[in-house]
Amino acid sequence: MSNWDRLETVLFEVGDDHVATITLNRPAAMNSFNKQMVDEFDLLWQHIRLDDAIHAVVLRAAAGRAFSTGVDVKDPSFPDPHPNLWVHADPGDKLGPKANLCWKPVITAVHGLCAAGAFYWLNESDLIICSDDAQFFEPHVTYGMTAAIEPIGMTYRMPLGDVMRMALLGNDERICASTALRIGLVTEVLAPDVLWTRAHELAAKIAAKPPAAIQGTVRAIWESLDTPRSIALQTALKYTQLGNPIGMAQVDRWAIMGKSKTFDVR
């Protein structure tokens, strides 16, 4: 039995096509996350980050009513903040790849309900696709809680007006799949029975490309979000100078172009 066979809240597998698949596996709890799931994701992202055999990741959830409804509110032991206010840390940081310095591209496939803390995953995904039964919403204010981390992360994916509408209306409004597509939250809407297949197809196409180029692209674009535009563009050149010599050596450019190696391409 491998270490990954011992996981309980998620399923994990890696195919010969260099695609890793993570499946949230708490369908009886609407695939909500508890401390155990957070800890298992912490282990997974560190493994994925360091395993060069993994080129891309599909994140999905066990079949049922929900992709995830966020934190498991029926678990009174989580989250359990440290008694010292000044050493508090957001346990949700362990859920997402970018917070864990993992630059492998993540394709997230959403079905059913997707709410609250589930946005930790959406906010750090590179591509999001969904089934036509998907519903996205942010319920915190309905229960007297400030909606902050999840909607702030969404301001990098959705227009501000749509983020504010979602955050302020709480349980009174849900973003349907067609609206999610229109506002750019997702890039495709599919029938539920082909959602996982399409997510894997996209991941496999990405995984087949030179991994140094793919990971450099992911890191360059995401890290640019933390800097002003002019600084981001200046820094962008350094990513190409570092990554291109490695990435170009990982592929036969001439075979791709279908041209003779004697043809001069600048």
C-alpha cells in the first residue's frame, strides 16, 4: 500500500500521461473540508511540486450534490485558531497550489454546488470548467460573517461588480453555469457526464508540452499579479531568460514546425 492509498478525504492518482488527479472524497459531507483534508492537501501539493513526473493536475470532486460547500461547519474542532492572536494563520492556505509554491497547472472541474471555502481552490486554479448544473455562491454574510478572503481572491477572476453582488447577496443569489461563463469565472460549460473527461483532456494536452515552459508560464503570470504593470513586464523578461533554455531543450521545435532544420527562423 502506498502513502497515497492511505488518504481518506481525497483520492489521488497519476497517469502515464503525467496528469495527476485529485478527487475531493467526502460526498456525504458535500465534499466540505475538515482539518484532515487540509492536512492531506498540504502533503499533496508538496509532493506534486517536487515530483517532476507530474506535469499537470486535475482537481475534481466525488459525484453528488456539490463540488464543495467549503469548510465543514458540523466539525466543531475546525478551524482551531492558536490562542495567540499574532500567530494565527489561515488554514485554508494549505488547500491551494499557489500558496504552496506549486507551479504545476491546475484544471478544476466543478459540478453542483460550489460555495464559500471552495473558492480557495477556484482562486488558485489556472483553468476552471463546470457542468451545466453548477451553482456558485458566497453565503458568509447571510450568517453574519464578513466575506473577505474568498471574494477578494475572486476579484482577480471576475469583474468587481459581479464579485460584490455575489458577496453581498449571500444565500439569496447563485451564479449559474451560463452566467459563470459569461463573466469569465469558467471557460467551458459541459454536460455532467463529460465534465471529468474534458478536464483530463485539457490537462493531458498541457502536460504533453515542455514542463519547464509550462511551469515558467504559470509562475510568471501568477507572480505578476502581485506587482504593478510596469514592474511585472520588466520582470517577465527574466522568466524567459531563465526558462527558455531549459524548455526549448525539452522539445524538438523543428519537428513541431514541420520544417527543415536548415530553415532560418528568428
